[in-house]
Amino acid sequence: MGKGTSILAGIVATPLTAYAASFDYTPLAYGFVAGITVLFGLLFMLWARSKLSGSAVGLLQAVAGGILAYLALETGHAAAEYVEELAKPETLDQFLVASFVTTASLALTYVALAKAERAVHAARGSTSLTVALIVALAFGVHNVAEGFAIAAALLEGAVALAVLFTVGFAVHNFTEGFGIAGPLLADKRVAVPLTQAVGLSLLAGLPVIPGAAIYYAGIESGLFLATLNTIATASIVYAMLHVNLNALAKLGGVASAKFWLGITLGVVIAFSTESLIYFATAD
């Protein structure tokens, strides 16, 4: 009985071992490197929270708000671009379907987030942690597409391009940690355990990995990506409003020059890190 069991185990294990040995883990490793830097950005901002004054924290929140604003424009443009390309007589049916799906996704995301926040208030939970979770989820949805880019380069045999994508996304995702920290900067009394910080960061950054795996599985639907980008846009805008309202309260309202300088700096940081990717990968 024992001998038969060992033979059967050997028959089953052999192809599995061979498959594991032949499986290409490169895109998954690149995805991990590109996504894990969210954690470092978040930890840096949480460290800064304990060292800075209220107005300085407000300025950091404004910077985070600027980063969120840029990312919302980026994801929103990606979704709109797909739908607009279908606005032709020969693809009218696809245009109508895409318009309906993305519009419904936008509305449902806002409604779901509002209901979730009301539930947190009713349960007397931490609103700042809830908003940070929303930001992390939004970034996670957005970052799936980064996995597509890395995997596409590898499938084309452009290893150098994949490495450049990975480095560029890693730098860019470091600033996403600022966006997640934005809501948490609102209240120094809210303790953020390391386990929660790690959890939020992994939720935001590691979807780069399944993004690569989804691409290898052959899922490359334009409507699928447009829907993901729509959900990400709605989530980022929702969180951005919270972050900016808290920053305005600390910096003296909409007439505060510091607030608008912080917003501008956040946009510049996000734009610059993304531009590095384009410059590095230009022919």
C-alpha cells in the first residue's frame, strides 16, 4: 500500500516539478519589484507625520492630493480614450455598450464608496483608515495595467524594455505610497500598525503581478481595461476630495498659497516619474 502510494505520488509530482522548473517567473518577479515600492513611500510619509507640524502635514496632504489628481486624470483619460475610439458608425454597437458599462461603473463605484463610508461612521470606525483603504484599492486596480505593460515587453523579447518599465513603475509607485498616506496624515491620533501599512501597500502594489499573469492567460480586453480604469478613477477622485479637504482645513482654506503649491508639486512629482518611463523607453 505504501509502495503504491509512493509510485502514484511520483507519477503526479514529476510533471508538476517539470512544469515548475520550466515556468517563467520573470514577469512575476518584475511585477513584485515594481509594486513593493508603494510600501516604502507609505512608511516614509507615516514617519514624517510624527516629525512635522500641523501646517507641514497639511502641505504633505496637498502634495498627496496633487498626486491623486494626476493619477485620476491619467486613469480617466485611459478609459475615455478607449470609448472615444469606438465613436464611429462601424463600431456604434460597441461604443454604446462601452459607454453604458463605463458610466454604470463610475456611478456604482461612487455609490458603493459612499455607502461604505456611512457604514464606517455608523460603526464609529476610523474614516481616515477607510479612505486610505479606498485609495489602496484604487491604486491596485490601476496597477493591474502595469503588469500588462511589463508582460507585453517580455513576450516581445524586449527584456531591456521590461526592466525599464519595472524601474519606472517602481519609482512611480513609491509616490503612490504618498497618496495612501494622505488620509492617514489627517489625524495623528490614528495609530497605523506596521501590519496595516504593509497590508495597504501590498493591496495597492502587488496587483502588478496578477496583471502580468492575466496578460499571459490571454485576457487583453479593451473594455475590461476601460472598466478597471473607470473604477480606479472614481475611487481616486473620492479619496482625493477627503485628502484635499483635510489639507485645506490645516492650511487656511482655498485662499492658501501653500495648498495650491502643494497640489502643483504633487502633480509635478507624478508627471515627472511617469515621464521618466517614456524617456527611458523612447526609441
